Amino acid sequence: MKKQQVSLFVAFLMFGALELGAQTEKGRFMLNLHSYAPISPNAQGLLAPVNSLGIGFGTSTIKVDGFESEAKFTNFGFNTSAHYFIVDNFSGGINLNFFNQSLEPDGGNKLTSSLFLVGPEVRYYFDLNTAFKVYVKGGASFGQAKFDVEGSEEDTSDLVQFGGGVGAAIFPTRNFSVNIGLNLNGLNTTSGEGSLESTDNYFGGGLDVGFSVFFGGNRGE
Amino acid sequence: MKKITFILLFAVVAVVSAQAQTEKGRFMLNVHNFSPLSTIVTQEGRGLAPWTAFGIDFGTNKSEFGADEYKYNYVNFGLGASAHYFVANNLSIGGNLNFAHQRIEETEINGQEIEDGETFTTSQFILGPEVRYYYPLTSALKLYGRIFAGFGSLNLDEGTDPKIRQLEGGLGLAYFLHNNVSVNLGANYGTAYYNYENENTEVTNNGFGLDVGFSLFFGGVNEE
């Protein structure tokens, strides 16, 4: 029985070794879910540093000295990128960061805060072994952050983000990897005009955690 | 022919191994969303990340308004994780931790370094027991139910640190890519209660949330 198990395990390793080589081949696609922008774009007073994919909604009840008020809240965050392998180990794609939060008090004005960033990203993978790769990535994103209180003028900021990083991708199977990386990024936000113009420049590092799904290509068909 | 043999062998190994995923005696580590109910807006209008999985970021912020220029250092840290032990086949108990921390420190005004600049620190800590039950649908797909009760606190600079009690339950699907790794997608319903004792204020958040994460399984008799 033990010998049979060893044979199966050896066969599994051989099969794995044959198939894992095709993870980052030319012609494949890759979808990633990852941490948010590693530096904290201040979406008009709302920091959301590490969202991956989240939806939450419900009610919030506040009781002060026996007086009760209620508010409805909705949160949505989505941070993803989609890539295509142009050549073996080198992919080009689009990165998207989206975040929206709203709070609607009973009988009060609705508050909405949102952030949207989109832009190109490239990655290069170095093979260390069949189940472990190191990648470098770089990209730039452009977008807007908005803060709106119902009944008053919307406050808008323009965003420009650029940066890069290195990371490790561990492949438990050929079509899936768990990623952990370190990024260095800059973010510029500009709002207002004339004497009311305000500029923020962020520069910093951050941990990037997420996972990737690989599909398509000659060996994936 | 060779490839078919490999596929068959792979399928046999997968089926034999897949049954061992949630057996008694195994351990499980999960990284997952923070909490769908952490929609807290803190002092200065800042809010902590509602769906933190695991993140650290730090850096500097230069802020210009008119002729004035301010510089800040910032650090953010978030972790949503749980560790479990399978006390019976498909039934695990463990501890769940949700932690978020943010610190912003004013360091310069108009090019002049300041020693005692304003500092804003916010952190939230919730810890408690969690129980999960897995129901196998196929060798690679399992349905799970979970219940979590958490206790903790939210620490603000204002000195009005509320105590937190949280109760949450949910259903999810765990897709096993391998005997030792699953990707999880679930939906939770819960309630989080914040008691600001000093201010005679209570806040209760009730709601649904999507739960995304992954789990690592290890240990147990099958790996000895």
C-alpha cells in the first residue's frame, strides 16, 4: 500500500512538473485580485489602504442619551488586473482600483465617497522552479476621487499614480498562484482651482498580497 | 497515451487526497476579508479599511494648499486571519482576529520641522472564537457554515475608546485547488456593537457582507 502511494506521488510530481511549466507562456491570460493601492489615496477623507474585493451593506443605529437615529451604509471595493502574456514570462495588462462608500442617515443628507483608478501594468516572471516564480512589475494609473454630500457641490480630486514592485508567486497548481510582494509607489492628487487649489503627493512602500488565476493558451485549451 | 495515464493517476491521487482536506487532526490557517461591518468613520473624517485582508503600507504625504505646505508620515496595517483545528471530520474550531491600525504624524510645516506635530492614531482589535462545518459537495468543492463571536476595542485619540462586541454567521464555498489550499467565497450576516461608555453613546451596525479569502491546510494523520 505504501509503495503504491509512493508511486502515485511520484507520478503526481512528474505530471505536475510537466504541466506547471506552462503557467506564464505566451498566449495565456491572467486575472489578479490584490491589495489596494499600496499607498493610501485619501479619497476625500476616507482611507482604504488594503481592499481586495468586498461588498457590505446594512444599517447603523446610533443611540446618544437615549435618542436613536439610523443610517443605511453600502461599501464596495474591487481591486483587480487582467493581463495577457505577450511573450513567455512577460505580460501586459490593465489595473483597476475602485472603491465606493455611501452613508444615508434617516432624514439627513447622503454622503458618498468614491475612488476610481485605471491604467496599464506590465509584469515579468523569473522561473525559480516549477512551483515558485519571482516577478517584477511596473505601471501607472489615472483617475478621480469624489466626495459628495447631497445638496452641496461635489468635491473632486484628480489622481495620478505610478510605481513598481517585486514579488513572489507560489503555484499550488498550474492555473493559480498566491502572490506576496513589495511595492514602491507615488500618488499625486489635485483638487480645487485658483486660490483653492490643493495638491497632495504621497510616496511610500507597501505589502501587496493577492492571488492570480491563469487560463487560455496552447496548453490550457 | 502517456498523458492519459498521467491524468488518470492524477485523478486517483486527487480523489484519495481530497478526502483528507478537512479530516480530524488537521490545522487550517485563513486569510480573509476584515469585516463587512467595520464601516467606522473616525476622527478627522477618516475611516478604517472595511475589507482588509492583510496589508502594510507606509510613506510620506506632502500636502499643499495655497502658499502653505504640510508634511506627514503615515503607517497603515491590517490583518484579517483565523487559525483552526479540526476536532472531528469536517468540524473545526479556532480563533479569529481582525486588526487594523493607522497612524498619521505631522512632521513639517512650510519647510520647518516640528517636534510635537499633531498625531492621529486609530486602531481596532477584535478577537474571538470561530466554528466552521464543512459539507463536501465534490472532492474539490465544499460548502461551509461558520459562526464567529468577537470582543475587542476601537482606540481613538479622542480618549473615547468604545468596547466592541460582534456576532457573525455565514455560508460559503471552499474550492480546493490542491489538498492543502482552498479559495473561499462566502456571504456573512452580522452585528457589531460599539459602546462609548464615557459619552453615553451606543452604535450598532447590522448587515451583510461578501467574504473572500484563502485557506491553508496542514498536519493530520495523512501527512505523517
